[in-house]
Amino acid sequence: MSRAPLYRFRLYVAGDTPNSAQARLNLNALCRRYLTGRYRIEVVDVFRHPNRAMIDGIFMTPALIKLAPSPVRMIVGTLSHTATLLEGLGLAPIDA
């Protein structure tokens, strides 16, 4: 019996801007629906931690990096289109 993988995400935001707030809400909703109990989200505010953004090559926000499981993937935007987001993250939609 194999364990379901833990998904690790890093979401880069620009403070409390509307697009950043929307990306946070959308990512949390997606994870609660499709990855219940199998995800961790780290939020990095580029205004507070600009060096972290530069290290990861972030030049636009909001930007989401899927760190695990492999492969690493990045998506930029508000994460508002669920089907596209699931595909971009390499997740098969369960009931989309």
C-alpha cells in the first residue's frame, strides 16, 4: 500500500494586492478540494523578502511553484481557472 504524495507549494505574492489575495484564496480552495491533508503552502511576500524571489527567478507575482512531488512547475497569475491549474500542476482533475 503506497502513501499519497505530499504536495509542497511556494506562493510568491506582492503584499495584499488584489491579485495576490485572489491567488491565495484560489490555491487554498484547490488544495482543500483536491489534496485534502496532502499539501503544504509556503507564502513569500516579495515586498518583505525580495532576495527569496530573486533566488527562485520570480519576476512577476503572484507566482506559484510546485516543489514536490517532482517535477517542479511554476504558474503565474491568480490561479483562477481550476482545470488549467490542475493540468499545469500535473494533477489529474478528479471530478472537473
